[in-house]
Amino acid sequence: MIRIQQVKLPIDHSEEDLYIKAAEALKVKREEINSLSIFRKSIDARKKEEILFIYALDVDVDHDIKISKRNSNITLIEPFMYEAEATGENELKNRPVIVGCGPSGLFCALLLAEKGYNPIVLERGKKVKDRVKDIDRFWKDGTLNESSNIQFGEGGAGTFSDGKLNTLIKDRSKRGKKVLEEFVEAGAPEEITFINKPHIGTDLLRECLVNIRKKIIGLGGTFRFEECLTDIKVKDDRIQRIVTESDIIDTDVLVLAIGHSARDTFEMINGKLELKAKPFAIGVRIEHPQKMISEAQYGEMAGHPNLGPADYKFVHKCKNGRSCYTFCMCPGGVVTASASEKGGVVTNGMSFHERDLENANSAVVVSINPEDFGGEENPLAGIEFQREFERKAFELGGSSYHAPVQLFKDFKEKRVSTAFGEIYPTYRPGATFANLWECLPAYVCESLSEGITAFGKWLDNYDRDDAVLTGVETRTSSPLRITRDDDLQSNVRGIYPCGEGSGYAGGIMSAAIDGLKVAEQIIKTYKTMDKTDK
């Protein structure tokens, strides 16, 4: 197989144009190409008058071709598939238990099920279908179900997001390839395997999760929803059993894929497992017209069906030394009410697959370090730090889960807004004008003001006066880490911290990859269970 990189074509090209370009690059006739597949596809919008698609193509031809070493854009490649073998020798007396049904727990369970380990997956929340009803009710009238919400339930917090599947980590093991292919098999569009910034959208992602769950069950796994872990029992520094609200389960392997909002679980394991505070970030959600973002990025080509809605990603180093950056940008989406505890307001963002709603939104957040909240002495201090500002936002919004909002011009002047401009907030159940300086630390607000102003120099009108800020964004990542060793186990043998909540990932893709890593370690350590032992 030959890989050709830097294949550039206008945005209105045809599939046949890919074959023609490949033939030109290899100096062969078009009919000599047996097959062609897209390895990577991205957009080059640096010249708005000539926006291009940039491809990396994998091509098979019907005869050998001499590849010049002087042309780094044409290389021979060997197909490399994801492989994981069960080579463990230790006896597994009880079924492995995975706590959490987010991407890390789900993909850990999938690999274990594929290899015959019959995992049990415990999830405090509900299945997607029932979870949607609880969330819709919360968004309608502010009735919060503390066990079934944006943070808890099948698929984890990412279920109600843009469904981004990009990751900054290297993928030499092809775990990412495995994740993307499983999503495609479960119903996601095939393009996610090759586009530069893949996303599924909350609507398609919900369907995929159900299909992956059904696949795991078909392979011998078990799911137990609405069942929360309440205690762990340790003997001789090894996991012996776990306690849930309704059962006691003996297990030799416990995977803690609990998500970044499982605060009661963190409190329960503190003192039993080694926890360390870690950096995270807090801030606001900012909303602009999606049309404005697309025009700023694509110029006159904005709105072209082959381009879709534009996105952005910014980082600014503030004068106070902190980083201000955009996070989880949702083109054509909405700001979501994402609380999981009573008396707190939490925001997040969500887009459907088509990303066709009026507003674009993104978190704009500021780095927070353990010394900001006393994390050196108390690993749980970051949780209380988050809670403090979530509760202040709740009070500012009227103690009804309405979110406090402020126009950017008024935010800079520390003045409560009195009327919206051209942009209206999408947050439900509602928004209340307030001064966001009263529900965030002053150094965060100063950084936000400076950062958003700087972003306006990179994207026209980003710092417009009527941009809507909605508070507060506090759940960017876990405020702590459950430490693990080179075998991916905690200080208690048999317990495997996993995914974003345990401090080892930052998004759907990296969490799913971490789930596979943990499962690989388990199958390298323990023998496959006899399927008759279900």
C-alpha cells in the first residue's frame, strides 16, 4: 500500500478527482489504481479566496512502483490493525467489575467481553432513553435528578456534548483506530475514521452507545444501571469485594471509570486509595452567531455545504501567568444545564450531528492549580472549590437553576446587563442577568477579560460587546487523580483507576483509549474466564 500526502483539491472536487490526483502523483495511469481510501482529510482555510481540502490517500496499484526517498509525501506503508492478546496467567476467581459507563468504562468492557472475561458494568445513572427524559425535564422546569443528568448515565457526560473524537495523544498502538471503527460499526458515519476533527453529535452518539452496549451483552457482559458503588472492601492490600446500594459483589478486578463528577465516590475512596489534587480550569460559556464564526473563518465560502459550520480553538497566556483558552467548542449548538448536585449551576455545551442551530458556543476557561485551592494538603479540596462557585452561580441565577449571564462589554465593566443585543442565550431552563464577577474568582475574571479580547484579534468580532457569557463552567476535567503504577493499578492491588474521572484522560476519545489500555493490562495479567461461569 502506498500513502500519498499533501493532496490538495478545491472544495467542489469529485471522488474521481482523488483518483486522478493519485495517478498524477505516482506517475501511473488512472486505470492502474486498484483501490483508494482516505487516510486523513482536513481543511486549509488560510487563503479564504482559495479554501482547499488536504488529503492523505492510501492507494493500491496493480504493479510495483519505485518510491523516491526524496519525496517525503509518498511512502510505502504496511497495514497495521489493533491487536490485543489475552496472555495472562493469574487465575480470575470472580468476574471483573467496571464502575462507570462512560467511554472509558464502555471500551474497557468491550475489550474484556471480546476476550471472554464477562465483565459486569455498574452505572449509577439510567440507560440513554430514560436519561433523556430526566434531562429534558430538568431543562424544562429545573427538576434535577441527582443520579440521572448530564453527568451520570449511559455514555457519561460526553453523551450530551458535540461528540468530538479528536485527541492530542499519539496513536501508535492503533487504539484510536479501534475506537473509531467501533463507533462506525455502531452507527456513526464512516467519515469519522479520516476527517481531521471527527465528531458524531449528541443525536447519533446516543444510538451508538446503545448498540455498543448490546454488543457487549452479546459477548457475555452484564450491565446494571441505577446501581451506585457505595463501598470497597480490601484485604491484604487487595480488592476483595464491593458494596452497592443493593448488593455485595466479590471481585478480583475493579475498574474505577467513575467520571469527573462522582464526588461522593471520591469521598468514599479517600483514605483507602491514594488521591492527589491536579490542575483543572474554570470559566464561562461564550455564545456568538454561528454565521459570524463561519464567515470569519471561511470568508465568502461560509455556508458552503462541503465545509459545514466553522469552529475555532484559542489559547492566550495572560499577564498574570495563567492560561486562558477555549475548550469543547460546539458549532451550531446550545449551552446545557449540567448540574449533578442540588443547589449548583454547571454549564456545558452540546451539538447535534448537523450542527445547524443559530449559535456557536465554547467554554472559555482559565487554568487553576492545586495551590489555588489547598490541594497540597487535601486531595478533595478541588471539589469544594468547584462547589463554591457552582453554588454562587445558583444563587445569582435566582436559586432556580437559571444561569447567570452577562454581555461581554458589561462583564469588562463589572456591570449587570439590562438587555440582550443580537445574541440570545440557549441555556435552559432560563437565564438571569447578573455580574459574573460575583460567582468566579477575580483572577479568573481578569484572565477571561484579557483572553477574550485577545481572541478578538484572531477572529473578527469574537470580543463583540453583545457576546453572551453564561456561568459557570467548572467541570472541565477531574480536580484530582487516583494514582496508579506502571501496571495501571492503584495502591490497592486489583483496582484500576481509568479514564477522565480518575485523572487520565480529557474527552471521549482519550477516555475510550484509556479504557482499552486498562483492559489490555487486565488480559495480560489474568486468564480468560470460562464462559460457563456467567
